[in-house]
Amino acid sequence: MTIDAIDRRILTATQAGLPLTARPFSVVGDWIGVDEAEVIARIERMMADGVIRRIGAATNHYALGMLANGMSVWDVDDARADALGEKVGALEFVTHCYLRPRALPDWPYNLFTMIHGPDRAAVEARRAEIAAILGDACGENDILYSTRILKKTGMRLSREGRPCSG
């Protein structure tokens, strides 16, 4: 899983987002001096190799009317966490779902799910749906509501092509 100078130029050119045009990979190709087909082929290869995990939009939930945004946290039986996490992550209203190590004794939670809704009542109703799926495999749970929007960025590459913080 190695990347070359052209791959690095593609990653650097796209790390702040794709151009909002009908053919964004053509524009990226123009920026870095390769054709659209090569940009697409290289991105597909980097995705297959795990260099790029996904390409997605970062929306402003508040602008979309989603005024309540809660990270729900769950203490799920480790033996069942992967299978249940898959089910919960497939729900259309869950935008992020992942397993993390617990930080005992203070933090017993290992499953994290982000839920958005027009108000807290709607988010709590969705949280109840998740609780029903998790059933007796879940102990404690809680929810942490957002109070403001933080800037969302993915990994950035330095000019030298090394990962750096945003």
C-alpha cells in the first residue's frame, strides 16, 4: 500500500473538498496535470487499498433543520458489539457509528452513535429505537448533545505529503 507523487498531489488537491462542478475529478486532474480517468482510477485504487476510507459530504445539520445533535454512548456486551453495531450503523438516522475501547472505571461505553433531529424529543425517540435493538446486550447509556458546530475536516497532508493536524 504505497502512494506516489501523483497520488499525494490528488490527496492534497482534494483534502479541503471536491470542486462543486459536474465533473470534479476532471477539475482536479487539470489542477495537478493528469486526465480525469487517471484521477478516478487512482482514487478507486487508493480506496481499495484503504488509503482513502470514504468520500462524503460534510453538511451543516443546523442549516438542514437538525437543531438537536446527540452523540449517544452505549455499554454493549463485547461479544455482541460488532454485530449489534452493524445493525445500529445501518439505521438511516445514524450518521456515525463506531466502537471504541472503554476507559474504565470512569467511561464504560464502547459503542458511539451520532443522532440528528429537529429537537431533543425526536433524538430521544431515535435513541429509544437504538436501545430496543441493543436490548439486553446493553448496560448503561447516555447522550451528549452538541452546543455548537465545530469545523469538520479530514486528515490533511503537509506540503511534504506527511499527515498533519488540521
